[in-house]
Amino acid sequence: ILLNAKVVDTSTIYTKLLREDEIITNFNTRSVLGYLDDPQFGKTTANMILALTLPTVNVTFGTNPIIDSAVLVLPYGGVNYGDSTNYTVQVRQLDELLYFERQTFFTSSKVWLKKPTIIASKVFKPSYRDSIIIQDIRIGRADTIKKVIPQLRIPLNNTFITNQIINAGSANLASNKAFADYFKGLHVALDQ
């Protein structure tokens, strides 16, 4: 038996986009860094805003310190969505104050002001399952190597670190509050 059939679709579908509720994005156990360019839905980004804190009050770097390297280390959380391709991460200094006190909350709609100068950039391909080997610098003992959890290691501009942190002045290095008022923080984003 030969059946000659045809489908007729006369349905009309109406859709409506609704904005998601804002969520509080700070004081989470994990942060998201991402970039997605979907042909249907467009670009979606997730950037990281970082506050730097001092290890103690009244930090000093001694007489005539020379920095050989500064590295921003971001451990992976073990979760990956999308393609595992090469990405370019860029780091800039914030151009507005980031307080890190518990009573300050930031929502997902907050757009952070950042300075235009890129202080670090790195092309990388995420490797979420592989640990890496790094040099372990030990004061007063011979340096060695050690295996650490998967992480993104972004070399920072030595001149920037020297000018903005090493030469910050004693008043700016007196407390975390003074340092936050002076330095503000970092903006980390994948290149768009």
C-alpha cells in the first residue's frame, strides 16, 4: 500500500523574553568566568571582580625591592560548559571602589567601571582534570617543584605591580580598607 501524506502546520507560536531576577553575586564559594557567543541568543559574558587584600597591616617590601614576577592564580572549579577551545583572558584594574565588607552586596546586573589598560593577558585552553607542576619558591631553602590542582596562572605586568603595589606608600598599605580605597580591585574577563 502506498500512502501519499502531507503535513500541514497552521499553528502560531507566540514567545516573550522575560528578564531573570537579579541575584547576589558576591560571597559565593565559586565564581564564574565565561564567554558564550550563540548564533541565536547572542553574546553572554561572566566576568570576575576581585578584591586584593593585604597579608597583614602596615605591609612593607623592604629596601629597594625588585619584583621578578607576579602571577594571578585562579583555581578551576572542576565544571566546564561549552567548547573546550582557546580563550584569551584579560585583566584590568577597576576604576571604582570595591568594598569587600559583609554588608555590601552586588547583583548580577552591576556593570563595573574598569580602566582601559590591560595589565595582563593570556591565551589558554582550560584543562579541568589535569594537575600542573609549578616552581615552589621557598624562603631560606632551595626552590623545588610541586604538583597543584588545575588552575589558570596569569602573569601580571611587573611594572604595573611595582608602581601600583610595591610603591603604593605606607599610608595605602596600612590596612585592607586603605589599600581597597587606593587600589580598588581587578576586573577579569575573557576576550570578546
